[in-house]
Amino acid sequence: MLGERGEDAKILSGGQSLIPLLKLRFASPAVVVDINRIAGLDTLAEEDGGLRIGALVRTKTCELSELLRDRYPILSQAAAQISDPIIRNLGTVCGSVAHADPQGDWGSALMAAGAEAVARGPGGERTLPLSDFFQGPFTTTLEPTEVVTEIRVPGPGERSGGAYLKLERRVGDFATAAVGVQVSFEAGKIARAGIGLTGVGATNLRATEAEQALVGAELDEEAIQGAAELAAQAADPQSDTRGSAEYKRHVVRVFTERALRASAGKANG
Ligand SMILES: Cc1cc2nc3c(=O)[nH]c(=O)nc-3n(C[C@H](O)[C@H](O)[C@H](O)COP(=O)(O)OP(=O)(O)OC[C@H]3O[C@@H](n4cnc5c(N)ncnc54)[C@H](O)[C@@H]3O)c2cc1C
């Protein structure tokens, strides 16, 4: 159906973004393709050392998952802070990523964790790293004929930590600003660092320079403050009803520091 209709068909998974868009007439596809009855798309499990999140895994399932709480706390914390229980009950991780709202929490948390999307279409299957998946507001590298069948997250390694910190005006709101951090250590030094930013740019952003500054360093106060400054510089916020650009940049700096400290604490047990 997607192959036949292209841009004129839209996938429906949780419907928590698509249905509001239809109601407001921002989208008027001729055909809605409901994938909810397709079997085998609800896997949330570790396999071959990494995590698989199938297209029909709901945000609520991630919030309640002990596996995510123990092994992928950045994802568990992001899930718990997305909107309200009704949205979390239906909204899917893959739907949120495909929707590519710059205010979306999943995109930044998963980017920090080094995730990739698996997309399937008439031409076969492709793997798309999330680091260059988001092209602009509500725009991705997905073809209109492709379905995201799952998200894959690399295993965090033996000594690792992560956190997702979100500032919202009230419970259930989109982020004023949010920061996701994931770090892995080898022999006391940072082997991999991922930092994702929400609500402070035209897409979910990766603070690449801050990540690079951390690799090979010990996670001491100097490294934490240096990375937080670089993350604040990577943010490109707009002033709006949620706060001024300056305020949001400050929140990114402070949350990056806090998330790095929390990550170090987790990695050290
Ligand atoms: C009141 C409210 C508050 C919200 N607050 C937050 C918040 O705080 N943080 C946050 O991150 N989000 C928030 N959201 C958004 C919501 O969490 C997600 O955007 C939503 O759940 C997307 O997932 P879905 O499964 O519902 O996607 P749908 O609404 O079904 O689809 C969204 C879009 O993605 C496409 N799509 C869906 N699944 C796939 C797929 N597998 N492959 C390819 N394309 C696909 C659809 O065609 C559509 O264009 C909020 C939404 C509402 C209504």
C-alpha cells in the first residue's frame, strides 16, 4: 500500500502524533496503514549483545521494563518523562523516532545511546544510524515507502552509565530543554560518550564536540565542566513561551553536568 500510494499514505502505530495531525488537518493522507495487527513487531529484548526495540513497543512498556532500568537507564528515564500515561500506553518508540519532532525525547535519548533504525521498504532493508537520521523538523532520511521495523541499541558494556534529564513546565509537557548522556568506561577512562539534546534545535541534536572531548579522559570535574560547556555551545535554541534561548542553553549546560555525574555514579556501582 505504501509502495502504491507513496506520500499519500501514512503509517499508524500509536496514533499519538498522527491522529492530532489528522484532526487539525495538518495531514490529509488518502490512506492510513495501521500496522498494529502485524505479528512479531513487539520485541523488546537483548540479542547478540544489543537491544532490539520493535515497531510496536509502547513507551509504557519501556517505562516498566526491568531490563531497561538495569541496563539502559537513559532509555528507562526518557520513557517515564514522556507526556502522560495515556500517551505512553499507546505511543511507540519507533513512531516517535519516525515522527522526528525536535521536541521528541526518544530521538535524543536513543542518539546518545548510539542507536540505529532498521527500515524496510520495497527495495529491501536498510540500517540508518540515528546520528544522521534527523534532517529537519519532522523530516528524516526515511523514504515514504519505508517502515521502521525496529530500533537497535548497542550493549552498554560492563562499566557504563547513563541518564536522561528533562525540564518541563508541568508534568506531561514537551521539554523546555532535555539532555541524554550515555558513557562507557574502559580501564578508568571514557571509551565512548553520547550526548543528545532535546528542544534546543531544529532537530534532536548530538553534542559531537563534547562527546569527542570526553573520549580517552577520566570523568573528573574538569572533563565534566568542559563537556557541559561544549554541549551548551552545540545547542541552538529559540526563545519561546517555554523560555529564552539563553535560559535553555544554561539548562543544557547544567543538565549535561548533572547527567555526567549521575552516569559516573552508575558506572562505579
Ligand atoms: C498531548 C501530547 C503530549 C506529548 N508529549 C510528548 C513528550 O513529552 N515527549 C515526547 O517525546 N513526545 C510527546 N508526545 C508525542 C508522542 O509521544 C509521540 O510522538 C508519539 O507517540 C509517536 O508515536 P506513535 O506510535 O503514536 O506514532 P503515530 O502517531 O502513529 O505516527 C507518527 C508519525 O510517524 C509515522 N510512523 C509511525 N510509526 C512508523 C513506523 N514504524 N515507521 C515509519 N513511520 C512511522 C506516522 O506515519 C506518522 O507520520 C506527545 C503527544 C501528545 C498528543
